[in-house]
Amino acid sequence: MRERVHATYWMETGDDPARTAEVIAGEQSSGTFVALAHETPELKERSGARVERLEILETVASPSLPGAKPSGRYTRALLELSWPVENFGPSLPNLWSTIAGNLFELAPVSGLRLTRLSLPPSFTAPFAGPGFGIAGTRRLSGVAEGPLIGTIIKPSIGLSVDETADQVRALVAGDIDFIKDDELQADGARCPFDDRVRAVMRVVNAHADRTGKKAMVAFNLTGDLDQMRRRHDLVLQEGGTCVMLCLNSVGLVGVQAFRRHSQVPIHAHRAGWGALYRCPALGYDYAPWQQLWRLAGADHLHVNGLRNKFSESDASVIAAARAVLAPVGPDAAMTAMPVFSSGQTGLQAADTYAALGCADLIHTAGGGIFGHPGGVSAGVEAFRAAWAAARSGVPLARAAETSPALREALEFWR
């Protein structure tokens, strides 16, 4: 029996929902807006998308999206479609065109959102997936258990190379595990990539020589493919252990091609994600979206953070993190490390740990570390103490009794 890809959608339509489901299935496989002689029953059976499930949820009086066909009522439903793998083969961009292509703009559709994706082994097997994942990240960072305590260079943009290196010096002195460039910092005139890498790695390597602890630094090498390869090689040459790229800027093909070149973990930033998910009646849930990037080779994936500065709910954040930690299909090696960020401090540590049920994550705090009244080292110490308390089940107030850095942090984290 031929294997099939299954995708589930939340759908809204002002037309008959069964007819709309068939329109979507036809548009995304063998059909078009008129009947064609060559679309035989045999061809449709072999290559057509199937409506596997249509579950009516409710009806509403007005459409969720503009441009919908006028109707007296709009029906909302769960729609599951499937396609034979042979339609597109093991190709991420062509899979994406199939499950998330023209269907969103079809006239009968007044709302459509991809919520689930199930990929069979015949599709996933050819992909290398993450080169390092959780185990490789722990090995390179030297953090055998617990979260990687991390931060983002702040201000995000505008610092010179020397100013950036000075920040890194303070961070490694505070025993930080992970440091990343902001997604806005790539190769600007004030802080050129090559100069920044050399200056930062001098600091990181010197600290590692003294202490044996080498912080993992994710340098943002986002650019065209030739630039990213060359920048990766410089990071590797200077002793770096991680690189970062912006997924939506680079694209699936770019990530796949870079994965074949990379010898360090790929820290994947989801800049631009809000445009894809924020409207509840359009776009994608994070769970199906991130599967493709893991297959392409992402080792770390951003998931936002609890009580973040953006619009995403805590439930959505935890669902995203769990999705990143779940295998893609049957392959447990396809798991990646979720990255919590956005307005984070030690106040979120206990709830993050409790909700996720493990500490296989990177937790980054920018202002939550740099804003500590005792300085950057104290900020790192306080953040680490908050996580130690979370994993031990100790309330923060009690943990602060034996940690002056945490006690001070509780005053400004509020």
C-alpha cells in the first residue's frame, strides 16, 4: 500500500463544506476549476488528494477573512486531507506547496489554518535532520543536564566589535552557557561579521583555556548561501561551536543546503513567524511548520517564552516546545532543542519546567541578565539559581535566602 502524507486544517466556508473540501483537494492535486478529459477516474485514484475526514464544528454569521463569497452562514469544520507521497517525493519545498499552497486563497474559503501534519517514513527517511540536536548541543556546550542558561547581546544592534566583545567577556566571567546574536545583527558596517567573530572568540577561547568552560556562541550568519558557508568556515576556524540563521529569510532549500555544509549546530530563529500564525483563521500552527525545518536540519528552534512580550499565549508556547521535542515520524533522532526567549527572567523558570516536564531547552534572558543591579555576572548567577530552584521544587523566595544575586534579582525582575 502506498504511503500518504496527512494534513489537518481548521476550515471555514460559506459554501457547502463537503463541496469546499473537494475543491481544496482538487486544487492541491489533480483538479482545476473545470473538468478535464485527462483527469480520469484512474488518475484521480492514483494521484488525487483524498478527503479523509470532515467534522463540522459550528456555524457563524460572518466570515473570518475578507474576500469571502457572500453567504448567509459560514460553517467551521476540521478537514483532514491526504496525498500519495509519490506526488512530490521526499522534497520539502514541494511538500509545502502541496499542503500550504494555493488553498488559502480559494474563493469558497473564508478561513483556513494548517493544524497538524503526519509524515510517513518513506517521506522522512531521506532527510538527515538535525546534525547535533539535544545530545550534540549538550556535548559541545559542556552542559550535561538542566537548561542551557543563555542570553542575547543587548542592545540588539548598534554596538561596536569591541563593545560586543566586552559584553561577552562579562558573560563568560559569569559562567554563561549560551550567547547569541540578535537576529538583526548580521554583517553591518558598525559590527562586521568577520571582525565580530574573531574578537568574540578570542574572549571565549581565552576563558576556556583558563577554566575549561567554553560558552556556545550562535553567530548570526544569515545571508546568501555562499556568504553563509564562508561565514560558517570562519566560525569553525576560530573555534566556534554554533551558528544562527533566520529560517524565513533563508528558506527551506537554503537551510537544507547549509545543513550539508555545517559542522556545528544550527540555531534556527523564526523571525517573521507572527505573520504566519497570528490570525487564528489563517496560516499555520507551529507544530506542522517546525517539522519541515527540523527535517531540513535545524538543531535549535525558537518557541517564544512564558509571559512573553509578544502576543502568544503560554499554552501556545508550551505546545510549540513539546512539538520540537517530539520525534518527526518514528525517528527519535529528529528531535531538536526548544529555545525560550522574549521578556524572560528567572520568574518563568519554575513554570517553564513544570509545563514542559523536562529541562532539555535553552532559556535566554536579555534584559533579565543585563539589567541586574549587581552587573552581568550577577545576572547570570541569579538566572541559574532560579533554574536550580525550579528543578529542585524550591520556591524562589526560599532559594533567595542563600543567593544574594537571586535576592537582588527578585527586586528588579518584578
